[in-house]
Amino acid sequence: MDKQTVAVLFGGRSSEHSISSATAGGVLGAIDRDRYEVIPVGITREGAFVLEDDDPAKFPLDAVHLPEVVDNGTRVLWPEPGGDRTLRVVRADGSVEGLGEIDVVLPILHGPHGEDGTIQGYFDTLEVPYAGGGILDSALCMDKHFMKVVLQSAGISVAPWVTIRRGQWTTSSETLRAEIAGLGLPLFVKPARAGSSVGVSKVDDLSELDAALAIAFAEDDKVLVETGVTGREIEVAILDSAEGVRASLPGEIVLTSRAFYDFEGKYLGGDGVDVVCPAALTDAEVAAIQDVGMRAFEAMDGRGLARVDMFLTTDGDLVVNELNTMPGFTPISMFPKCWIASGLSYGDLITELVEAALRR
């Protein structure tokens, strides 16, 4: 069987650049080389597409020195619509080299300019197949406000919240403070369009609100303040494959000494949190969690994949926190762990994503 060529795209302009680069290390090391030719394409923090080294060891998940895409002087030229799918690179000396025709792009980008529908629209315009979410589901899930609106309309429970835009906070802070006070404590303050818990703060007293908003507004000019939900933190992985939409066994985030599942706990192996999959749940709880996860995915017009995060309360209710349309694939990330626990290896998971894109 002839090999198909996959362009693995990573890095990007968002604050999650290094996490995307670390994810690339995992993907480059696990993708089925007997089945696919691989062309690694990095996006620098400034937004330049560069030809990267096909070397997983270059992009380790190292808490001391997180990996990144450095401008090496090359520039990748994507195929134009209506022509062949030859990927080309302009070398630092100005010479142009054809890298061969690509069959599909695997964009493992997190955050704005990668997980928000923009890169998806770009490849739709170029008529180049790509794995993962499409324009609509990516955009909806990137914006936590609209994500909650859609989930509510589908009858899925979400935490009560107040959305604040920077200008509103400047002109109507007292009115907004009264709304926020009505949410109760504790509160979580989040940028509307960021991921990996970047810019997120827990507020246990309203005197901490202004500082938390300042941190969130540094990431986005739209911020959510939402009621903290008491319950077990459950995550389920969703995959849209040849067999249809299916859900993994759920996992659980178990906090021991950390206040919440923050950036350090997610990616840097910080103390105070354990990522457990499969979670200790009854068969009925597993079925309910999988059902809510798939319903949430379908409500967003999801395609490809998503990780659905929710709370299981002491009353047995399920409250969806968010959907992530390109969850991390780092060695300690929940998405691959849940599928491995469900019988699908890391390499086979990547194959499923690529093959789903080729079918589309």
C-alpha cells in the first residue's frame, strides 16, 4: 500500500505554543511510519510557517525548558486551490523545493489562531483535508460564552455565569459586581477564548475579584465569571470515527493539594493532582457520562474529536464545564490516557484521526 503524506502542524501564535510543540513531540514519535510519510510544519510565535525537523526528541515536555518553534529561515508554501497538493518550502537562500503532495494536515494547535476555526477556514479555502474539528465547532468551543449558550439550548447543564467585556467593566463595574455577587462563592474567572487553564483564577472572596479579572483580561478582552461547582472532575474523550461518534471510558482529575487543575498540574507534572483513567465509577455513571459527552459533542456540530469536561455532583447531576476540540496529546494528557484505557493505543488514535480526515 502506498503511504499517504501527513503534514503535522504545530506551534502557533497563542500562549499555548509550547504545549502544542510538546504535543508534536508525542505525535511525531507515535504516528505509524509504515502507513504515513510525515512532514513536520511549525508555526513560530510570530505566525511564520517553517519546515521543522522530523525529530520527536527536539520537542520534549520539559518543565525547565518548554519546547518551541524557532524561525529557521525557511517558509512553507501551501498548495493553492484547484491545483495539485504539492507542499513547497522556500529555503533560507531563496531556493524553492517541492516536498511532494500532501494528503492531509494534522493540526495539533491549541488556543487562538489554531483551535478557534481560523486555521480550519484557511485549509477549507485551500481545499486541503485536515483532521479534527471544523470551523463551527472549533469557534463555538473556543468561546466559552457561546459554548455555554449552545449547551443550555440542548438541555445540558452548565454552571451559572456572567460574561464581562473589558469596556463593560470600565463603565458598569458596580452593576456587574452585583450580578457576580449573586453567583455565590467560590468563583472561577476565565478568559473566554483561551485554553490550558491559562489566565484562570479561583476566587474565594470577592476582594480577590479585581486581581483575577486583571489576569484574565491579560489573555482576552472577554471574560467569564462562573459559579464554582462542587463535585468530582470527570473528563471523557469523544472520537468521530468510521464507527460513528463514540466515547471513551471516563477519567477523573483528583486534586490532593492543588486548588484547581491549573497549567502546571496539566502539563508540568506539578504536585497536588492525579490524572486517573479509568475513573472509579458505577456502570450507570459511566453510561450517563458518555451519553452527556456525546450529546454535548453533537450539540456543537462536533467532528473529529473533543474532550468533554464535566462535574459529577454529590446529587448525581452532571454539569458540563467545557469542550476542547484539540485536547493535548502530551504523555500526561487525559485524552490519550482515556483512549488507551478504552483499548485504543496512542498510535492507533492518531491513525483514527488521520483516516477520519481522509474520509471527509
